[in-house]
Amino acid sequence: MATNILMPALSPTMEEGKLAKWLVKEGDTVKSGTILAEIETDKATMEFEAVDEGKIGKILVPEGSEGVKVNAPIAVLLEEGESADAVPSGGAKAPATDIAGAMKDIGAAVKAESAPAAAPAAKAPGAGGAQQTNSARIFASPLARRIAAGKGVDLSGLSGTGPRGRIVKSDVENAKPGAAKPAAAGAPAAAGAGIPGVAPLPDARLLYPAGSYEEIPHDNMRKAIAKRLTSAKTLIPHYYLTVDCNLNALMAVREKMNAAAPKGKDKVPAYKLSVNDFIMKASAMALMKHPDVNASWTDTAILKHKDADVGVAVALDFGLITPIIFKAQTKGLVEISNEVKTLAGLAKEKKLKPNQYEGGGFSVSNLGMYGIKNFTSIINPPQSCIIAVGAGEERAIVVNGKIEVATVMTVTMSADHRVVDGGTGAKFLSTLKQFIEEPASMLL
């Protein structure tokens, strides 16, 4: 029996993805473990393997397609002796689990239709008296949605001929492009809409003359960053603590360690430590001394982590990602340095795996290399704290009543007040400052 190959959920937070490239074609025979396609999630490009054997009967989603929902059919797998001619263009017949999901949608639709409206929706311009709520759910097949997006057809203006009014492929193909205005040409969805207690902002396109800007559609990573950080900043009660750290001792130790690095035949040093490597190690050691900071919030409990899993923010041309150095308290500076470089390289190639960037208890964001003196960062959930590290610069300081010049770096910690109280955060930052200013103390 023909079965659908569904869009996989390659990470716990994945809701949709881009089918970047097919590695098989119609008619190819595959078995369990065969690499079928490359799927681009919000963070990385990952390979998708077959779990069953058979022959690729139809490819339903062409490569390069974006916004493909998780569990949407992307291809059809045939058993031995089956013909692709018998497979409908929308994919194989849905298995029992898909039917159960469809029945759930139908039940929700019936419930919505039978429920009395709380208040009539405002008439859309040019709608001729037709009313529609922004929250009304549109029931359409994945294929119909894809065709509608390509033709510029607004599904809310169509009547479905499928079961229980579901919009199917033929409904969209028979619709005239532009018959219903796309969102950008009508009243665009307001930014912030749907967030409890947050007044929606007007769509920016309504504030600028047409032709005065270039419109660049959001990719999956930018959508994920916007959704995740808006949620974090809205729902997590941030507070901020700042300290200045004297880097003179750290810079001297770093210079000696880098000078002592063994060199190969090409005379290239085996390692080159950065200031950020010391900060990563200092953060891990400080977390072990202050376990109340090394924690995550849940609705029923606070999770205290046993290891210092420290994330490092990596800036990419197309976004931002925070790979994690796991059990950083057990690793030396050279190991941390090499691991950070490896993870940063994978991040820039979009080859990080979810287990390399999900979780963690703490993060370090360093913009010192850009000359930024100080800044604040947004907490990366489920973590409870992140430090923002500025540039080391020469400043005048007072030592024993005398003015001296020292290289000073400003560190600002953003903390989740649900997990970390102000006094606890202050003690942690004091310990971090001590480790940075006295690197040898990290060995005690």
C-alpha cells in the first residue's frame, strides 16, 4: 500500500521547514537509512533519512519550497508492484492517524460554527458586507495552501468542496489569481497581535510610500529569532547587573599561554586562546559555585543543572545561534577554545545538530571585537541568565590612592527574576569578576 512520506520534525521547536534539496528522484528504490532530502530548519540544514523501504512514486513538494508544515506529505512511497499512476496528485490515502487528525479539525470546525459569536467582526474594506474574524481557522490541504501561495490566492475568500468544506487543490486551481487581496495589499496583520497584554503595532508598510523600500521576505531563521526573542522579552522578567573587570592579569596569562603553544611543521600554533575562551571557562566555574544561577524555570519547578553547559552566541550573516559547550567546568581552556571554533564553523555552514545548540543553562554574548563598550542581551530560554561582554579598553583606575592605566572590560548580566534573585545574581557576578581578574583562581 502506498504511504506518504511526511515532513519531519527535526527539532522540538520546528513547526515548518524548507525542503532545500531532494537527493532522490521519482522511480528510485530506497531502503531504511537512505538519505532522501536536505531539510532546512530555523537553525540548520539537516539530512532526512528513509525509515521504510520501497520506491519513490511521486514527489509532492519540489525542492526549494519554503514554509512546509511538519507532518505535511512531501512524497509518496510505493511498495513492490505498485504503480505511481494510481496515486492521487495530493498523495496517498491518509492513514488512520491522519484521519484522526482530520476528524479533530472537523470537530473544531463544527464547534466553531455552532458557537455564538461574541461580537461581530469589523467589515473588511470592499468585502461587500461579508464578515470574518482574524482568528477564524481556514481548513485546507497542504497542497492547496502551496498552490494558493504561488497564485496569490487568499484562502479566506474561497469555499471548499472537500469533506466538511475543506479547501482542496481543485478549489485553488479554479480560483482567479488576485480574486481575493493578499494580506500585504489589504490590512496587514499588526505586529504584536495575539500577545496577551501587548498592544499591536501598525504594519510598517502602511507608514512608508510604496516604492521607497525593498521588501525581503523572512526566512525560517529570522522567523524563529523574532518569535523566540519576542516571547522571551515579553514573558521573562529581566533585570540587569553590571561590573567592570580588570583584564591586566588575564591578558598577561593569555600572552604566555599562546607563546607556549606548540607549533607543527607548518609553524602554525596548535592553539590561540582568546579573551572569550577565558570568559567561557570563568562562567562555568562561577556557575558551579552558584548553582542557584545554573537553573531553568518551569511552571511547576526550578531545574537546577548538575553541569555547567555554557552557550556562546555566534553572529551569522543570516541570523544568530548559540551553540553550547557542554560540561564546560570539566574542560581546559585549549579544549574550550577548539570546541568553540568548531561549533562556530558548523554554525556558519548551517550544519549544527539540535543537540549542539538546544538546552544549556547559561550563555555568553561578546561584542567586544566590534568595539562595543557595553550592552544588554535577551535571555535565551530555557536558560535563566546571559552575560553581555563589551570591549576591553584602557581606562584610568585608582589603585591604593594612585591613578593607573588598566585594560577594563564591562560585563552586564541579564537574569530571570523568577529564578535568580538580585542578591544571588550579584554574588555570582562578583565570583565571575574574581575569576576573570585572577585567572589562576580557576585552578583552585
